[in-house]
Amino acid sequence: MSQNVIFCFSGTGNCFHIARTIAGKLGDTDIFQLDRLSGPVDVRDAKTVGFVVPCHAGGLPLGVREMLKKIDFSFSSYLYGICSYSGYPGIGLKELSKIIPINYWAQISHHCSCIWLFPHTLMMPALSVEAAQKRSEELAGKIADDVIARKFSEKEIPYNPLNALESKAWPALVAKKAKDFSVSARCIACGQCVKLCPKGNIRIVNGRASIGTDCIQCLRCLQFCPEEAITIGSASKKREHYHNPAVRAADLMESCIHID
Ligand SMILES: Cc1cc2nc3c(=O)[nH]c(=O)nc-3n(C[C@H](O)[C@H](O)[C@H](O)COP(=O)(O)O)c2cc1C
């Protein structure tokens, strides 16, 4: 086991890039993708354990809570959490802290991955992809410095009850939205979406991707599709696709990577 461990969940790569940037500064770090954990993970010997998660509908992405419960951590490790969001960070870190008692937390705004709701350019403050990426890397670098210094957050993690309501209503909306996926004739059956889907919800049927209803709305399938063949409702047909410019689809298929 490496000295440092980061658990990350990432749909379009923003969280993965934050995790990799922090790991690059810490050195000797294992980055685990939460959605690829097959069973419990014992990280009790790690000196630092971080969590990087996006905000989905005001809270944690579906299933992340259960994934976090698979982690066997020690109270003597330095524990920290980071939320990536576009407009408002929600209560995901508060939810995380109920499972993992984090010592330190931070939030980073980046481009929006929820293509059916907003164009990716919606972020706070509004920045170009390049400027947002630079800002995210700088903030991740500062967070890494805080982790190295074992800084403790003095401020309480914010909690907005409206976000709690939104997060509670999210599973029903996800079930509804899952029916809105469609795959066009542009699909070349490359199978990338099959490999990316955290739920094993995509199959190739008669030479075309077929998306089932067991979806958590990470939108990896759509945002990384090389042919832009996947859509979810009419707005997504017109909007530019987005994924983090430094992250490839293959990066999100690894269950664990080590950074020296
Ligand atoms: C289904 C879905 C719901 C989202 N909900 C919110 C939200 O409530 N508030 C927000 O600020 N951003 C929201 N976002 C945007 C993401 O939190 C943001 O783009 C984040 O950087 C994505 O990280 P990732 O690339 O690692 O998946 C949502 C994105 C998706 C896909």
C-alpha cells in the first residue's frame, strides 16, 4: 500500500484530474476509482486518504455513499474530501463526512458535465475551458500543499437543506432521464461506452450501443463518445460535448493507478 491514497469518482474527468494533480504533488499515491471497487479496501496503513467527488443534483452521485462504506480507513490517517461542481457545491461533502470523518475539505468549480441541463460553459465564475482547467490545477496544487502540511479545516462544511431535498428527489429523476437516452446511426459499435459505464448498463446490440435503465447519470458514455452518437433529450443534441481536456476515456477504465 502506498503512503497516500485517493478515492475518486469521475464522470467527465474533472475529479480524476484533480486527484491526479494532487497525487503528482504528494508522490507515492494510489488513486482508486470508487465505481471500480470490487470489494472492501483496507487503507488503514495509509498516511493520507483523500476523496474527490462531483456534485450531482446537490449531493453525492448515486451509489457513491455505498461505495464509501466499502473503505476500511483508520482515524489516525489524515482524511480529506474535495467536491468538484459547476454552479453550487451542494451537500456531498457533508454526506461524505458522515461516513468518513474528514479533517479537511475543499471545493473546486469547473465546467458542467450535465449536458441536458446546462451547457458545459456554465460554471462559477464563468471561465473558458483552458482558464477553468488552469484554475482547477492551481487550486488542486494548493490543496496538495495543505495535505502535505496536514492542515485542518476550521470552518464547518456548509449545509443547505434545499440541496438535501434536491438530492432526495434525484433517484426518481435519474430513473426518468434514463429513458431519454438515444443512440444514433453514427454509432460505430466501438464498445468504449460499454467499458466506461460504471453500472454495466450498456451492451452492443445489432452493431449499435444499447443503453438500459440502470443509469446513475455520470454521462461518461455520452461525453466521451468519439462519434457523438449518444444523446439524452433534445438539448443535448445541440450542445457541445465536454470532458476534461487532460483526461482520456482509458484513464477512467483503470481501477487503480499509482503515481510516484
Ligand atoms: C447528473 C449531474 C448532475 C449535476 N448536478 C450538479 C449540481 O447540482 N450542482 C453543480 O454545481 N454541478 C452539478 N453538476 C456538474 C458537475 O458537478 C461538475 O461538472 C463536475 O466538475 C463534474 O465532475 P466529473 O467531471 O469528475 O464528473 C452535475 C453534473 C451531472 C452529470
